Amino acid sequence: MSASQEQIQKMLGNKNNLQELKSRIWFVVIALIVFRLGSYIPVPGVNPKVLSQLLETQGGGLLDMFNMFSGGALGRFSLFALGVMPYITTSIIIQILGHTVPKLKELKKEGESGRKKINQYTRYFTVILAAFQGYAISFSLQQMGSSNGVAVVPNPGFGFLFPATVALTGGTMFLMWLGEQISERGIGNGISLIIFAGIVVGLPAAIGSTFSMVSEGNLNALVALLLLVIALGITYFVVFVERAQRRITIQYARRGGRTGTLAQSSYLPLKVNMSGVIPVIFASSLVLFPGTLAQFLGQKDGWGWLLDVSAWLSPGNVLYMIMFGGLIVWFAFFYTALTFDPNEISDNLKRSGAVVPGIRPGRHTADYIDSVTTKVTFWGALYLLGVSLMPQFILNIWQVPFALGGTSLLIVVVVAMDFMAQLQTHLMSGQYDSLLKKSNLKNYGKSGVQRR
């Protein structure tokens, strides 16, 4: 094959790869636009203006976190008010049960068929959890009272509860399907990108409110500049820690050549933050649930003392920060212990003829890996604790909400890093495909038969 033909083949390969990449990116964009449009379709039977007024006065609870993940859809009580949180919660629960329930353990070992069965169970339980949460939120709206004599739900009862529950459940299932389509036909994890879009869409309003506070004199310009520097610093710190690894040296033995056995060195990478953002999400849900429940029940006669409980567990309070931090650390160790088994790693290394230098195979290797994992998880838990509590400290010091912090920043940075990594992988795979095609055509041109 001549040099000009090789260049043309390479250009055609790159063009096809870029065209496919372009179509995938456009699919992601269109899917996220559909998500945003659906977040503005209201569920019938609710007065959105009264709801927004009551949420402002009764905010700070679990509803605020759900509202953040849904991109403000819960505040408008739209079809996507629940977002993908029921699916995420169910997935995490199924993942945890997969390490404790024998039947799920067997399904995980069956490969692709077992994975499909587990996904089917996840969808069924997502429907149940979404219906339960949809009914609970719809019922709670009936108990929220009214604003200026106008009720949130003008016609409460079964005629409102049943359609609202069905609409919210259907919205969650549609988002679950949309996320799967993004993962299959687009780039990145679809569910993560939906949460990412829901969080990012609220950042312009938060930045605009900060500028308004500066222009009105409610916030010093130097403090606003300092907040910007802190946001950039935390973002850099999150990227640094998410890429950080503790590498355990591994030596493999192989036979070959005249020297008999030749040693090969590799490493076992352990991420500093092995549990991701799951400890923060679980801790937020648990510590805010009692306060949110107390806000609703405290409006009734005889339950006024629950309002004091709600105040103690509200964000910014010392008790809230202590419980929140303790739960983050506990869930970091708990989830890492469930998803990472040193004994299994040790057995796999032993079967493949690999050893850790200076450590005997078997139980001693498992104990060594477990000790290293415990130390790494400790620093990862402190990292999650610091990033998650940073907005609370800023709120207490300057009395200004800090949008780029905590759970939202972790999710945004981690999803953006994963998206860029998959984008680079797709580009690299296209280059490899063009090289393989070029090599095959060369072989065919020289011998008349493609060499294998």
C-alpha cells in the first residue's frame, strides 16, 4: 500500500471515530435537555407558588438535599421530583446485600446472566421504594398547611395521593431508563450525569446571589474573593485525592527463556477514597431524616417538642456536625469492608503465583493488605469529612451559603473526571482501531493473504 493510501485510510478512520464521538456527545446533551424539561412539568393538584414559599421557611432538611440532586424539581413538585435517588439507594442496598445474602452472592458469580438478574431485582425494588417515597412526600404536602390562607394541596385525599404517587414513580423509572440509555449510547455513567446536571444547574443562581450580596453590601468583596479561592483550592484538592493511590508491590513468577524462572514486578493499586461519595450520601440521609420528620409532625398538637429536635439537627448546629462527621467516618470503613475483601485478593494472588515481597502468601498477605487498607481508608474518611464539613464552617464564620462544597462538589468533580477519562478512552480506542486496520491492510498487500 502506498503512503498516500495509508494517509487516506488513517484520515477516514479518524473521521469515522470523531463522527461517532460527536453523535454520542449529542445524545448525552439531548438526554440532559429532556431531563431538564421534565423537571418543569408539574404534578397536578399542587400550588407551586405556595409550595416554594413553605419550602423556604421549612428548608434545611432532607428535602433540600433531594431538591439539590433533582435540580430543583422537588421544589416545583414536578414529574422528576424524586430524581434518581430511589434507584441509587436501591442499588447501594442491593450491592451491600450482595456481600451478605448467599443467593445474591451466587448470582454475582454467574457472570452476565447473574448481573442481568440482579439488575432486574434492582428495578423491581426501585419501583417499590419510589412509590413509597412518592406517597410519603405527597402525604406530607397535605400536612404542610397553607401560606396566606392558600393551601399547598387545594383538594387533598385519595384523588390527589394516587395520581401524584403514580406520576412521581413513573418519573423516577423514566429517569432510570434515560440513564441506562446514556450509558449505552452516550459517554459516561448516565445516572451520574443526571445527578451532575441537577447539581450544576443550580450553580449559576448561587453565584448570582453571591454577586447580589456583594453589590448590596451584605458581603465584603474580599470575602467573596476568598470564597472563590477556597472553592478552587477544594476542587484541586478533591482531584488530587481522587487520583491518589497507595500501591502495594507485587511480584509474579513466570517461566521462559534459558534462565528458567524470570520475575516480573507489578503493583496492587488502592485508592485513597475507595468508598466514593456513598458515605456522604448515606450520612446526609440519616442525620437529616429525624429533623425533617420532626418538622412535619411538629406542626400537630402535642408534638411541638419535635421542633426543638429539628433545630438541634439542622445544618450548622454543633450536634448536626458531630453526628454527620461520625456517620461519614463509620460508613467509609463499613462500605470499604463490604466492597473490598483482602482474603479474596490474597487468594487470587496465590493462585496466579504472585507474592508481596517480604510477606508470606495466604493469611499473612491478607493481614498485610487489610492493615494497609485500614490506614488508607482512615485518610480517605478524613478527606471526606473535611470536604463535607467545609460549607458548614464557612456558613458559621461568614453567614453565607457556600455552593461549591460538600456532597455537591464531590459528585461534580468525580463525575467530570470519569467523563473525561471515558472520553479519552474512546479517542484512544479509535486510534488503536485505525492502527490495526492499517497493519492488516499492509499484511494483505505484501503476501496476498492476511497474516494472523
